Amino acid sequence: MTRILHVLDHSLPLHSGYTFRTRAILRAQMARGWDVRGITGYRHIADGPLEEVVDGIRFHRTPGQPAEGNPLIREWRDISAHADAIDALVRQWRPDVIHAHSPVLNAMAAQKAAKRHGLPLIYEIRAFWEDASVGNGTGTEGSPRYWLTRQLETHAVRQADAVAVICEGLRSDLIARGIDPDKIIVSPNGVDLDQFGDPVPRDPALTAKLGLEGADVVGFIGSFYDYEGLDDLIAALPRLVRARPRAKLLLVGGGPMEQALRDQAMASPFADHIGFVGRVPHDQVEHYYAQVDVLAYPRKAMRLTDLVTPLKPLEAMAQGRLVAASAVGGHRELIEDGVTGTLFAPDDPKALAAALAGLFADRAMWDERRIQARRFVERERNWSSNILRYEPVYQRLLARGSAARRAA
């Protein structure tokens, strides 16, 4: 039985797009008959034992506490501690392949263990760390730290035996850096339809609690980061309400921009049309999808959103919801305008309001739109089929390792 060790930033029981993708990958690989485990570094902040099983998946933790002091020295020490934990687990469990997931710190830690034990390494990039820091407001494009992180990313890709990326935007960027296209596979974001594929009916009691009876409901379910453009969504609401007086906005989730968004909503002339729910347990999120007519994703135009495809629009499609999204590169990879969703100009509340009003004015096409979007997810973004993209890569790396051992 093939053993795959996944090196991770963080994992379940924490909830994020990162952990849900990880869960989907590992569960699908287990269903294929592979033996898989995960190991996290110090960015996994949940309390728990050094080894635990969550949702049927076995995770190991890096022992100890994060280093303190200068950020560069701290990160280097954290990499070393993570590498030592990976090395100890490799000695104990004897995996056949190491599969490291971004950010690049994980790849650097995994490479040490892979080289020491002669194991093949695949490095999976979900977003470039330097661009993610800009999107999260913790970095600046073109700064020395941004440049250094970009160099580390490129070096890690060159050192890996194979590279996986979640979308064509990331693949094209790596090719432009001189990486061999044959070394890269695209393993796109997907939906675990076994867990997320059966929409629940709208709960009338929850509808009443949220004050959504008879409303045209626009919603966002996810993390409140600046790059998500939720300020544009709130800014678009007055125009939308003037066109559709029954329109209401439901915001589910939380994050760094939450207070600023609440302040903006309170200052809106239509504050009573905006509802903040806060974070909800993941096993309850389907009930909130069921309350929404149109899920809106007004991501701002920037390098991160042009290169990276999000997960949330796919979940909305799987749930039978309409999708409206800004026409940034990551959305254009997922959404065919007028077929599986509606695209509008980014950074433009007026265009956003017009797109939403147009959807509510044309309900006759809703059923067909939902059918087409759901078929797209089932055909091209279903984890039960997406997982097959890894198999030939693992087989090639294992065969190469066997040949090298025979030669030695």
C-alpha cells in the first residue's frame, strides 16, 4: 500500500479553505486505498495532542513552541523544528512519497527530510506566499521581503521532484519563471460532493430569524479579507435596493475586515437591509446557503486574485445557488459568464449592483443556470475525480526512486 505523508501549514480541527481542501484530498486518497497522514507546523494553533485523528484522518503535530525574535531568524528556526518533526515521523512511519503543501516554509522543511531519506517530493502550491501576504495586508508588493519570498518559492519549485498547482494562473506564472511545464500538474479546487453535494431545504424558522421572508437575498459566506471586495458589495447595495426594494444582503463569516465592514454597513442608508451572522459551524453552513438566492464574490483586481482560483464559488454551485463574481483571472477559470454564473467588472460597485439586479429580474433562467453550474462541478471539480490527477505523478516518482535505488 502506497504511503503518502502530507506536510501542512495547519489542518482540521481548524476550519478554513486550506483545511477543507486538505480534508478532501486526504479522504479521496484514502478512498483509493492509499495510506495517508498529515503533519503540521507551528502555524497550526489548535490545542490538542501531538497525534490525533480528526474526521478519520491521522495528523501529527510539530512539538514545542514557535521561536521568538527577529522574523527571519524565527521562521528559520520554525522550519528547522518542522523538519525535525518530519524526519522523526519518516523514520517511524516510512512513507513512500512526501507531499508538501504551501506556503514555501513547508516545502523547505520537507525538502530536508526528503533528501536525507532519499524520498521523492511533490510540492503543491495553493497560492504564492508573497502574494497572499499582500492580499492579507501583511506584506507589500515589491518590498525586500516580497522579493526574498519569491526567490525562495522559485528555488523550492526547482528543488522539488514534481509540482502541483491549483489553477492555470499559477502554472503560467511558474512557466514564465523558467520552470519546465512537464514538471507541473494542475490539481484544481474541487468539492467533496459526498459531504457537500446534497442541498438542504430552506429552514423557515431560520428565514424568519434572519428577517429574510420574501426577500431577494444576496449573500457572501467566507472569510472577510480586504481582497474579497466586500466593501464594494456593501457600497453596491443602495443601487441594488433602489432597483429591487426587497433586496437584502447576508454576510456569513468573519475575519480582519469585519469591524470595518460593520462600520460601513451602519453608515449605509440601507443598513436595515444588511445582516451579519458571524462565523457558523461548518456542519451548519449548508443551512445558510439555502437562505441565499445569489452568492456574490466581488474580489478586487490584484495579482493574488488574478492567479488563484477560490473554493467558495464551487461550493455555491454544488449547493444549487446562483453565482455572481468579479471578472478577475481566478474567477474566469471557474465561471463561464452567462452559462454557469455571471461576471462583472471588478472594483466597480455600480457594475456589481447592475449584475445582481439583472439576475433578480430574469428568474426564468435560474433553473437552467443552476443545472449547468452543478454539472460543471460534477464533471470537472469533483474531488472523487480530481484525485486521479495525482496518481500518475506518484507512480512516476516512485518508479524513479526504485530505479535510483537499484542503480545505487
